[in-house]
Amino acid sequence: MKRKYTYIVIEDAELQRENLIELLNTRLDLKFLESFENAEDAYNYLADEDNPRPDLIFLDIEMPEASGFNLLDAARNYCLSAKVIITTAFAEYAIKGYEYNISGYLLKPIEPEKLNHAIAKAIGGIQVPERESAAPVKGHILIKEKGRWVKVDHEEILYCEGANVDVKVVTPNAAYLTRDRVKNMVKLLPADNFMRIHDSFIINLDYVKSFAGNYTFVELASPSGQERHELRIGPKYRDAFRERMRERWRGGVKE
């Protein structure tokens, strides 16, 4: 059986969203997953590891609150293997669009012939193993706070603290509160430098200054050394934390 390529549609205009899905459903090699009317709902879908991964993302640019480019920045870790086809009424985004290595740029109203050409190009790229050819992830995350998107470099982050449906991202100079969960945030951060040590905490291992001999807490120090934070280590994370510190501190951590 030939493979079917999965797709999602992100478009704020209901009629245009329905018309695009209708066109895509005429293709026997595509399988519809979900559609979204805003970038935030699409981000939440992509960030949930239990949801099926799309092969193709059909993405509008101008949407309420957050643009399509905001979504690509925020969800880069969740859609590395997806091919993005931009659908927009504005030609002026084309240059910026290709900075994101998109597979296609379609102007509305969308012509079926051009749509099929963009899909063929995108599907051709999927034949190559994506994990091997994907570009390295840049060293920052984008978080949404109070209706704005904030860029926070990985190296700035001391730790993240979760509370219900919010996560506080703490840096030496500021703290940002965003609507998210710790389990999603940990996937945004590089595993070489960050580790979950508690149901509520993710730490930057580069800033570990000390920790308890029984692995019940860890002390983080800011680059200046003037700011320090003592955080609890959850029982189910202690063995993994001990092993990570053995690796990073060259075997200096003993039983």
C-alpha cells in the first residue's frame, strides 16, 4: 500500500480554510488530521506528543494575535520533519518565507494546479530521512507572555518552574510567565544542557553550583555568581540527576 501523507491546515478565515481542505481531500495520497483558525491552537496541537505528526503544514501568515511566522519560530522543535506550504494573500512575505526553508508559497485565491505542484515538491523532499538532513535548531526559544512573543536564548535560562497551566522561565535579569506545561517546555530545550529534576522544575545544568549529598536539592548560580536559587529534586528524578552529574563532573560524583 502506498503511503498517505498527513497534513494540517492553519487558516483564520473559515471559508478559505474549508475551500482549501476540500481541494486537498480530492487527492488520494493525502490524509487530513486537523485544521486550526489561529496559531496558538496549532502550537498546542504540535506540542502535544500524543497527537499524530503532520507531513505537510498549510499555513496562513496574517492571523489574529500571532502570525504564521510566530508559529514556525515557537514550534520548531515539534515540526522539524514537516514541510510547510504558505498560503497567503500577500506576496511581500515571500522572501521572509524562504528564510524558513518553506516548500511552497501560494497566493490566494489558490489555483489547484499550483497547489498540486507545491505538494509534489514537498512530498519529494519527504523521501529523504528528515532527522539526518534537518538544519540545527537555533539556540533560543520563543514564549508567549501577555500577548507578546519573547525570544529567550538557551544560555540565558537558569530554570523553568511549572504551576498548573503556567510555566515561569527564570533568567538572571528577568522572569517570564507563559501559558504552557513543564512536559512541553522540556521538549523545547536541548537535552545536553537541560534536565527535568522535579515535576515542577527544569534546570540548566551549566549553572549547577552544588547539590545535596542525598540528591534532595540543587543550587544554581547565575553567571555573575550573585544570584542563587535552591530547588528541590523529586525522588523519581534523583537517580537520573546523579548519573548526569557524574557525566558532567567527570566522575567526581560518588555513591
